[in-house]
Amino acid sequence: MKIDDRIREMHGELTEWRRDLHAHPELGFEEHRTSDFVARKLEEFGLEVHRGIAKTGVVGVLRAGRGGNQAIGLRADMDALPINEANDLPYKSTAPGKMHACGHDGHTTMLLGAARYLAETKRFDGTAYFIFQPAEETAGGGRVMVEEGLMDRFPMAAVYGMHNWPGLPVGSVGAVVGPVMASMDTFEITVTGLGTHAAMPHLGRDPIVAGANLVSTLQTIASRTIAPTDAVVVSVTQFHAGDAFNVIPETVNIRGTVRTLDRDVQAGMEPALRRICEGVAHAHGITMELRYTYGYPVTVNTAAETEFARIVAAQVVGSDQVRTDLAPSMGAEDFAFMLEHRPGCYVWVGNGPTDGNRLLHNPRYDFNDDILPIGVSYWGELVERALPARG
């Protein structure tokens, strides 16, 4: 494994930064302390710092060499999740109901480490943009940054992202061409019938029976209306109805999420849900109101940039540790919004075993500090190879 001596020297300090961020998690668009921490470090390293993009977002600008026009963007997410941490760690979350259960504390730290390393060495010619994005978890901070002119204000030719990946061995990197993370939409369905006494169901129109039928029928979208080769997940995650044992309620509220790996398939999901809602409603003599919200698009890695990312990763971890055969994840990632506007690649960096339920979004998850130098090295190598210094 190729880790620069300077990055090895930084490992202890990087760990301190990561654990400080872990102890002070903040939710999407509320990353005020985190944003201050990031901006302060970037200023210490000598970068030009821009704040207030998507409320709490930060972009650091580093120029080196002869002032070439080439530029690339590197992105890390900063927000935490609304989870109570179950770990007993010296640096466990100090904020009840908030936790870095997805490793964004580690992502932020690795990008800060890369900014420091590249500011010290400056072995490249051009401009590197260090993008610290808020609100990746469902709130769509990536979309907001793009809408607020990220790509115009910081004219990068390509943009790169990374995420730690539990279950992938430490020292390995996954880089897949094409869809790598799914789209993510949400739906809410209000089922309205006629409430009545539970002992006299014939006098009403039961929205619970209709709602239960709807939950089952929604699964035919994946099993009968979408080609078997097209991945799609329709998951009902909430079913709210009634308050008493002896009352058939007037309404039922059903919520869930839709995931796909194809933009055309994603576009067909809302019409499919509407058709099923109308059919089930008609069959039961009730009404259904569907509210469908488009969330994140599919995260699609472009071919040339993914091949470049593989070459870079091979320089750090060795070619035998670069995984090109990993299946896409049905999880979603709002880095997709940036990839809709620029070519780029989103890689997975092995976080090690998942022992003790140390999975993403789990209250016992903890980022593996051993991989901090790997992430910093990958970012540094990527900038130096994308923007090679001229003699």
C-alpha cells in the first residue's frame, strides 16, 4: 500500500479530528459547528474559503503550479443521522438523538487531510475544489449546492466522491462503471373510507382492508410490470390507522419509498403507483390520494472517470485490491445531482468487517480510523494525476 510519509505522520491528528466531529454530530442544514470546524482548518492550510452555499456548505479552493485552467472537484458529506448512539466510546455522540452513523465524520476528515497534504506539497498544476456538502441524508444538500451555482462558481471539469463501505475489506476500493447507487423517491397515500362500528363493518367502507390490499398489490410493480433485469424496490415503511379496538377508522395513511437503478424506470414509477391506487380504490369503493415526491436520481459513474479512479486507487492500494465487480447498492446518494452536471466517479472505500451490527445507519456503527490515510492518499493521488505538475 502506497501511503506518503507525511500522510502517515498526520494519522494521529486525523483521528482526533474525526472523533471530535463524531462527538458533535449535526443534522442536515444544521452543520454550523462542523462548517466552522471545516472552514477554520481550510484557512489554516492556506486555502481560499467560500461559505454559505446550501446554508452550511463550504468550498475550499487550492491553486498550484503555473495557474493552469484545469480544475476538478472533490466532495465529502458532513451531516449526521437522527439516531441515538448505542456505542460506549470515549468520543460517543454528545447530542441526544443525533449520531454519525454513516461515516460522514470520516469523509469530512479525509477530505480535510487531503486539503492539508496538497496545500503543503502542491505537486499539481491547476485548481482543486474541496466541496464539503451539507444534508446528504434525505434533505438533498447536493441538489441545493448545484441549484445555488456550485458548478458555475467553481468550474470543475469532473467531480469525485467516496463513501466508506462496511463489509468491504480495509485496503480495498470499489469503482463501478454506470449505476452505483439507486434513485430514491417517496410516496404517501391517504386511504379514505367510511368509518363505522367494528361489529358492523357492512355499514361502512373499511380503509384498513383496502390499505392492506394496496400494500400487497404494490409489490406487483416489481414482480409483474417491470422487466426482471431492471432493479426496482417498492417498500411500504409506514401504515397508520385507527385509535380504538372497536372502531373501523375513516382513514389510513401509508408511506414508503421507491428505488431504481435506471432513470427511465424511475420515471415510470409514479404512473404505476397511481394506476394501482385507482384500481384498488375502485374495487373497495373508497378513495385514495397519492402524493409522490421525486428525491434523488440514480448515481451514475461515467466510464472514463471511473477508469481513472481505478488507476488512482491501484496506486494507493494495489491493483489486486481495486474491485470492479461489485453490484450496485439500492441505497441512494445525492452526489447523483453533481454527477448529472459533471462527469465523475463515486467510489467505495473498505471500512472492514460488520461485526457487532456495525452497518451503515446502525446505532452501533463506527467509522474505522485505520482507513483515514487511505482516503487522504486516494484524494491526493487523484489530484496529482488529474492535474499533473509541469516541469
